[in-house]
Amino acid sequence: MALKFLVVDDSVTMRRIVANSLKTIGHDLYVEAGDGREALTKLISDDSINFVITDWNMPEVSGLELVKAIRSNEKFGSIPILMVTTRGLKEDIIEALAAKVNNYVVKPFTPQILKEKIEQIVSSS
Amino acid sequence: MMQSNTSFENIFKKLGDLKDFFVYGQKLIPILHKILNFMHDTVPLLENVNHSIQDSTSKIPKAARQINNITNATEVATTEILDIVDELALDIADMQNKAESLRKKYGNDKDLNTLLATIEKIKDGVINISIPLQVQDITSQQLFAVNHMIQSIQERLGALLVEFKDKDIQDVPDIKFDFPDELSFNANARYEKTNKSQSLADSLVNEKLKKATQSEIDKLFAKS
């Protein structure tokens, strides 16, 4: 099944870099959201989204809050989530894993790292 | 007779106490003088402090605005670079397709193969441009953190100015700068190419995956 990504980041530049990286590794299907609230709206309205790539630090609803909201939702609670963030401290990573992200990427990343993590998530789910 | 002796003793004792008090007072006068002089000297100092705080507070909005301008300028510049990168990527893909068609038409030519290898190398280079461009997001978070600190300083200086105003030392104008209400940033954001943080994340994810797998095995055994 083709993957359709929801790329969530408040930085336009970062959304574009993630999207470009996805295209580079052969994934052309994606939609974008500027924060957690917009992401939840897109998830509710678009059933074809089957993978979330989210930043952590965002205004309104943060990436971590988004992860918790997704995981507590019956409809899309099991959707794979990859956190892509500048937060590289051990306690941050543990907090994100406790919130049930499937994998974790620390910025700056290469398209290759993104590919590895996506494949790892897809193969284990 | 006995009673009048006791009264005299009391009077002498009180006179002695009074003498001690005057002696103490004489010693205290120069100290009080020094304190008064010190307070006299302190007033202009306090006024200077007041001026400095007022001056610093008035510069804060400008500093904050300049930092915001830097963030916006780097974002615009990064977007422009990404536009160019996208155009280049399209041109390279076009070039690659044309070179592939030529190879199909003329067979496995050595020069064509070299050209295709070079195109592939350029393509990788263009893709890799996006990695250092992520520094824009990282630095903008650092700048947000600086602005947050500036905001705290402004609030504290503002409170001090209000104190001065209440004490009638100097009339103080209201200096305000509206910082965005919702700021979300990572003050520890770093641009590191060492992969140290990524390795840490990988090991923690793997640890968690192993634990999950083990608990799944345990569940299976519990069922059978």
C-alpha cells in the first residue's frame, strides 16, 4: 500500500525539506500541517493519511501533544508516527517514546536516515 | 537615714547610665554622619542606575525586533535557496533522462556512462544541500530562546522602573514591546553533524523495540 504522509512542522522551510527528502526516497504523496491542531484536522478529514512525520516544538498544539492525541483516538490511534526534532536530549527521547512515537530522528537529518526510519517502522508494523 | 542613702545610690547610678549614654552618643555621632554622607552620595548613584535601566529597557524592543528580522531574513533566504535547488533538481532529472535516451540510442558508450555518473554525482550534491539548510530551523529556535530571555529581562527591568516611579525618583515612560504570546522553541537546539544524538535516539528506540518484542513473546507463552 502506498504511503501518504502528513508532514507537521511550524517551519515552512522544514516542511519543504522533509517533503523534498520524501520525494528523493520515492514517496510523492504527502500533505502538510503547520501545527498539531491543523494536523488533527487533516487527520480527521483525510482517511488516506497513513503515516505522520511531526516536529516537537510547535505553537498551539505541540508535536508531543499531537502524538498523545493521536494515540488516544480510536479511529487513527495506531497510525505510525515518526518524530523529527531538534530535541536530542535523553529525557526528550524517552518522553517521546513514552508517548508512543514509533521512531525518532534528530535534526539535521539526511534523506537516507528518513528512509531507514520509515522502512523500520513499516517493516515492524 | 538608710532610705535616703539608697535614694542617692539610685540617683548616682542613673547619672552614671546617663553619662554612659552621652559617651556612647558621642561615639555614634561620627558614624551617623558617615551614614548620612553615604546616603547623600547614593542618591545621584541611584539616579544613574535609574537612567541606565531606563536606557537599557528602551533598547530592548529594538534588539528583539532585530532578532526577529534575522529569523525572517534567514527564512526568506533559505526558501530562495530551496527554490533554486528544486529548479536544479528538475533540470538534472531532465538531463539524466536525455542522457539515458542517448545511451539507448547509441549503446553503452564510455563518455555517456561518464556523463551519467557525473549527473548522478551532481544529483546527490543537490539533495545534500537540504541538510545544512536545516540550520535555519535550528538557529531560529536558538534566536527564539534569546528573545525569550530578552522578554524576561524586559519584564524585570520594567518592574524595577515601576519601583523607581513609585519612589518619585524619576518620571519613567512606559516602554512596551509585544512579544508573540505563543513561542515554542528548543533552547538546546544545536547544529551537530556528529550523529551523537541520533545514535542515542537509535539505541533508546532499539531498547524499547526489544522490550516490546520480549513482552509480545511473554504474552504468547502465557496464552499457550
